[in-house]
Amino acid sequence: MIEEGRVRVNGQVVTRLGQKIDEKKDRVEVDGRPVRLPSILVYLLLNKPSGYIVTMDDPQKRKTVVELLPSLPVRVFPVGRLDGESEGVLLFTNDGELAHRLTHPRYKVKKIYEVRVKGYVEDRSLLRLEKGVFIDGRKTSPARTKIIYRNRENSLLQLEIHEGRKHEVRKMLYALGFEVKKLRRISFGGITIKGLRKGFWRHLKPEEVERLKKLTGLMV
């Protein structure tokens, strides 16, 4: 195409093979039509520590999760929420359709949390969580629960939910009279923080991205 004079860079016909360009600044055309690079899709997992808020920019200059991410050629966004005091699995991507589906209740993507609360959690409280409790005037979807340990001072629970309402887990337990002391998301759609140190990140593996797409109907 270059030898045929069909390629232009910034309006000038290219005559030399191997000419280098800056893909961020230079305009390349073939047969008068602009050439654009395909979008680079990025999928990251962060083991979020406590004390960082989930936003890409904070006018109040608080610590944000952006400070923990690498420098990337594209801008990525968090998938769903984790409040500042919460820890664990936080996904980032620039794949808007996948992010939307992962957080939409329609697709029922499972999220698993470990929650330490003050006091002894009785079986009847677990049953209420499994049936759904009212928060903000609306009943939550049934949760799956598991006791890891419990005593008079503290109880450690595992909760599996698929909704993504703001502060949902904290509000569910508050509705039952329990104060959350620590909250950690350990799984999102089967993606876990196993082997990933707190405050560190990694790219999702191709098979993990494929799993998320299958969960949300983007792949068969």
C-alpha cells in the first residue's frame, strides 16, 4: 500500500518503508480513510486494603485505589463498590459491557464476603439473612451464610450475595443489630485474592476473563 502511494501520515503521502509514527499524535490514512488502532481491553484484580476509597479522582485528596494501580495506556474503572474501610477483591476494566453485566442484579454474579461482627450471631439471625432482610425500604435477595467461628465477643461469617446495593452487607447486619468490625470480599464471580498480597494487583488470566464473560452471557 505504501509503494502504491495509498498511505498518508498527517496529510503527506508516505514514500519510505519503515517510517515510524507516534500512534497518539499522528494521523494515518489509507485510501483517504483514517486508520485507528483496536481498543486495548484491560482486566485487573486488586487486593484492596482498608483506608482507600474507590474512586478515580477525589476532590478531598483522600487516598484512592488509583494510587495502587500501574500506569496503563488506557483508563480503567472499578467494577462495583467497596467502601473505604472494606478490603479484598476489586476488579478494574475498560470493558464497559462486561462491567455493566457483572454489577447488574439480572445476571446474579456471586460475591462472597468474610464479615467479622461484634457479638454472638445466633442461627436465627443467619436464617433471617437467608430469607432476606429489609434495608432502605426494600427486601434483599436471599443470602447464603456460613459460620466460620463465633463466641460472646465476636463472630466471623461468610456471606454470599449477588446484589450490589450500596453498603449492602453492612446494612444487612446492622438491620439485625450487629456492628461490622471488618469486611473483606474474598470472591467476585469466582475471582479470588488467593496468593495476592494486600495492596497489590495483577492482570486477570485469559481463562478468568472468559469465565466472567460466560457468567454474564457474553460468551457461550
